[in-house]
Amino acid sequence: MTPERPAMADPELLERFAAVRSLSVALAAPLSPEDQTVQSMPDASPTKWHLAHTTWFFETFVLKPYAPAYELFNAHFGYLFNSYYDGAGERHPREQRGLVSRPGIVDVAAYRRHVDTWLTEFLECRIPAEIGAVVELGLHHEQQHQELLLMDIHHVLGHPAVRASYGPLPWESSGAGPTGWREFEGAIVEIGHQGSGFAFDNEGPRHRALLEPFEIATGLVTNAEYLAFVEDGGYDEPRLWMSEGFALLGQEGWRTPMSWVDGGGTLLEHTLEGLVSLDPAAPVQHVSWFEADAFARWAGARLPTEAEWEAAAPEPGAPESSGWFGAVWQWTQSPYVAYPGFVPDTGAIGEYNGKFMVNQMVLRGSSVATPPDHARRTYRNFFPTSARWVFAGLRLARDT
């Protein structure tokens, strides 16, 4: 399929492409070449890998199939920067991404410019709607990796031998939100994406869910509240924990959230802006699902289901949305599974979400590291129960 010239089909898409691609470069700008090459654990990736992988996505799923004249920047990059798309070919092992010293950041920057030049010219053509949809998917995919870039570099710079500051973000955290509870009657509600606007395939189809009467906290659990759990011996009480989680405490030595640091009698927290005094009013973050679940049980409550969360949440940007979006992702008690009637896309792009619907839990909302225009009420984030480097916290729910 070859796009026709010269009419521009969607100037807004072209503008958005430039803005998203520029933001990735800006987020990497505070980092040295050494910072951008480090892989601090198997689940994290080097900054330069994120910059290259998001470029590979556009090259592989837009330019190669739809732009016949496109010239590959480097044929080996397909192997180095494929993430998990088996249908797109072989790939370098995830846990060894930090061993790839070459290409360096200069070559990765040249790769981005090469693809951006081709794709910008491509988008100036009159492209069919189905190609535009793949470009839009690629932009939201890149926004996901912008957050992953920040998560991963926070983990790198938080190593005890480093404890360095990344610097301020272009936007601010929304904070924990107001304290209190909101009550909901039992009802059959509809959840999931519906209508116009972008959504990932796992956000639909829209379907009905039965909710029993419940209450949900209007604010997030704070550092002060979580500290009370720690000081009350919450990490020592097996009755609060799932068996696998309690075993992890012993194996990994968890005693506090991942970002907390003992400052010699004073509690500190490692944030993107470096070591700071622990703010009692800030939402607790960098806790696993096991820790969130144990805290909720200690507090005489539970984690909300994702249907309860979506039914209660305001729209992003609404006056009452503080804490719901832009602070921390919030663990739910819902396993990450397909909605009724879900059918993944065909081809390699169909591997985007569907094949991960096992052994993971859903998080809702968005975090301080999420680009603000990337948040939605229906967004379903997902991670394993042990993940702690995510900007994740919790809000409580309880039955009524």
C-alpha cells in the first residue's frame, strides 16, 4: 500500500509525532552516555535501548511494510531492538541489553533522525486510516517507554553506590488527593473503552460488571500511613501476607518500600530528584502488589477491583482527579485477564498485550512519570506481583 501525494491527511498526527518523539529525546538529555548504557536488573532496560526500540517500532510496523522506498539504517538493529515480538524475528535477550555497548548514543540518535525524516515525509502524504492507526499506536507505545525510561533510570540512579539525581520532570505530581471515603451502592456497571479516541486493545470490549456495595478511599495511602504499618511490625506478621509474598520478604530483605533509605536515624526517599527527606503527606510508592495487599489487610480494608476503581474514578484533568492520576499507579486486586469478547489484533502487533494475560495484576490511574496526556480511566497497566521499581502505590476499598 503506497500513500498518495501531495495532500496531508492528518496534520494533527504529524504534529503529535514530532512532539512525542522530541519528548523522548528531552527526557534522555540529562543523562550521560554511561547513564544511558547501564542495565541495573533484568526487568529494566538502558535508556538508549528505549530510544532505539521505539524507533524500531515505527521502522518495523510502518515504514518497512508501507514505504517501499525505505532504506534500513542498519539491518542488525532489528535483532538488537526488537523487544518481544516473535512474529517480527529473532531478538537479543532482554537480560543482556546492558552488554550492548555499541551502538552508542550518537549512533542511536542518528537512527532516530533517519527514521524520523522518513516517517515525517511519509505522514505528509495522504495515508489510509489503517496506517494512521498504526502510527497512533506507535506514539502511545513510545509514551509507555517514556515512563519506562524514567522508571529504569530511577532504579539505576538509586543504586546505593550512586544515589544520584535525574532532575525535575516537565510536569508535577498531583499529590495524594483528599482524605475520606466515597460510598457506592451495588449496581451493574459498564467498564472498558467505548467511542472515539485511542485505547489499547486490552481496554475493550466494553462490558457489564456486577459491583456489590463498597466504599473507596478518595485519597492515596501516604508515607505516614505506610510508616505506621512498618513500625507496627507489618513486615513481620505472616497473617497479613500472601505466602509467596512473605517468602520474598526473607529472600530479598524487604523491610520498607524500595525507595526508602535509612539516613542514620532519619528516613529519606530516593526520588528522581535524588535523596530527599521522606514526605509524610506524599503517596507511598515503589511497593509491590504483595506489600500493597498486606497493608490493606493491616488497615482493615482491601485493594479495589479494577471495575470498582473505574466506576469511582473521575476523568483525568477533572478538578477532583488529584491522586487518581499523575501521582502513582494504583494496584488493584484484579488479575490481568482478557475482557469478555477480547480478540487480539492479527500479525506481530497482536502480540502487544494479549500474550501477557497471565500471572500479572492490574494497576489503574497513572503516575508522576506518565506523560499527562497518556492517562485514561480505562487504561489497564499490568505488572507481576513482585514488581517494585514501578511508580506504584495504592488506594483502599472496603465492603459495606
